[in-house]
Amino acid sequence: MTENPPDYDAVEAELGRLLDDLKGASSEVVAAETERLRALAEQVEDERGRERARYRAASLPRLLAGPPKATSEQFHQAQVLFARAIDSEGPAQARIPLIERAIAEIGALATQAPHREAGAIRRMNSPLSRLLDHLEKSAE
């Protein structure tokens, strides 16, 4: 009895298992498992599924490494602004201008930041915008 060839979902499931199992693994182990996953991807019969599986298999080392650490001065300044704004205390009327300024300054820092960090800096404004909305509603 022959086994059915794997499909894209089987490759994706194996990738998920490897992401859990290979945390902290050596580069040699990661390389070997990447090659094994690529070989599994090559067995996918559906051409589109095989292409997607190849791409996902090749992404294993990058996914295990995680996102690069933010190092720019803009990122660090944005973190400080975010922390001050989110941790601010007092009445809503006093906090609103502080949060509005932080949002504007974080936006400006994002435009000055290296491209790889600009999106992460911009995303800091999302919780601040929600907090601002909440405070404005509570101040009414």
C-alpha cells in the first residue's frame, strides 16, 4: 500500500511543528530540517500548492530567527514617547493633549526611521489612538 503524497496543508502543519520543536536549535539542525521540509514540499502534486509549500519551507530559518531587533534611535525615542503616553495619569482633559502630541511625534519618528523599523514605530500609535478615543468619549 502506497501513501498518498502530501498536500500543502501537510507541509504547513509540519512547518508549525518544526517552529515549536526547533527553538534554540543549532544552525546545522535548522539547515537539515529545512532541506527535509523542502523535500516534502517537492512531493506536493498540485503545482500551485507545491510552489507555496516550497516558499514556506524556505522560510523556516527566517521564521525561527524572528523579527530583527529594532536598533534605531527613532525606535527607542518612540518607545519612550509611547510609554509616557500610555502610562500617563490624571483626568482625561490633561491626558488627551499629551497623547495627541505623542501620536504626532511617533508618526514623525516613523518617517525618519529606517524602512525596516518604520512600520513597527507606526503601529505604536494604534493603542494610543484607541486610548485617545476612549478618553475623549469619557470626557464628554
